[in-house]
Amino acid sequence: QLQLQESGPGLVKPSETLSLTCTVSGGSISSSSYYWGWIRQPPGKGLEWIGSIYYSGSTYYNPSLKSRVTISVDTSKNQFSLKLSSVTAADTAVYYCARHPADYGGRSSFDYWGQGTLVTVSS
Amino acid sequence: EIVMTQFPATLSVSPGERATLSCRTSQSISSNLAWYQQKPGQSPRLFIYDTSTRATGIPARFSGGGSGTDFTLTISGLQSEDFAVYYCQQYDDWPRTFGQGTKVEIK
């Protein structure tokens, strides 16, 4: 059974960089069949897609965050990571990692999700 | 960016009744639409993809329909475990976008 697990600091200071890792178990992140994505949800609000990465390293980012986001993959550790720079209180959210099939160029739904991790931006 | 509009924001329904949730997109997305259920403190769970295909383990009382820019999720015979927030999401184009959610609550 595929499992995704987010990890990283729960508290980040304003202007610093948020760094999270998603560890994939029960499946290979190197599979050509999937994209791996990050989605966030501010407390009490809706879902926002941050970006997705293919095992080859190809990335797609939300234009609203693109200048601050980097998503990378480490196939040796079966992990992918998120870095969000220059954070503010508006970046406080639960961050989820998720998988979506690579069919039709990634035109697919998110079929597996991690449990999410709350990141608070505060001094 | 494709804007997703869900309505109503809140739907009050009695157990056993039918609930119809709507999702409208700012441009045509063919059938590239999914629905997710989210309960408090939990991750979203995929319920419907490709507009009308139920994900693994999703009961038949959930059905999706529509095309182009107008889509619906129908829950027939609401059960206690169905009360939750439901989000639609398009995957026709980047960036992927979600609706703001419809909360289905007990009447």
C-alpha cells in the first residue's frame, strides 16, 4: 500500500525558507507513471496546489508562488521536497504531499495523499 | 488560470435524502474533473475522477456528472459518514485549481 509522509519544521520565522520532505513508501518515486505534488490548506480555508514534479525532475509550479517555490526529487531516498522562500504569515497552512498519475501529460487527479503537516510562520 | 466556483457553500440535508453539489469552471475542461471529500483533521480523499468514475472503495450512492464547464456530485441517500466538505478540482490545465468547497451538514 502506497504511503506518503510529510516531515519538516512546524514553525518557521517570517522571511525564512520553509523546507518540507515527503517520503514515499510502498512504491517507487522513480516510476515513470506518476507525478508528485504539493498542496496546501490554510487553517479553515480551501486547497491550493503549489506544484508538481516528475521523477525526471521536470516541474510545474503555481504562478502565484513560482518565484518562491522549488520542488526537487531524490530518487535514492524515494523522497521529494518543497522549499518556499521569504515566507510570511499568509504561508501558514497544512502542507500535503500527493501523487497523481502521469497519464495524458499529468492530466489526472491526486489519488494518494499524505496526512499533512502544519507549518506556522511566526516569530 | 481556470477558476472553480462551487455552490452552494453549505448544504443542509437530512440523512437519507439526496444532495446535489455543483461546480462551475471558468473555461471548458472536457471531463478532467475530480471530487474530493475532506473530514475535519483528515487529508482530502479522492472520490470521483474523470467527472464520473468512482475511486476505489467509493460507494455507488456517489455519482458525478457534467461536462464542459458545469459539473455535479450527487449523493443519494445520505449517510452519517457522508457529512463533510467536498472539493472539486480541475486537471485540464496548469495550474491545477480547486473549488472553495461545499460543506454538507446535517439538517
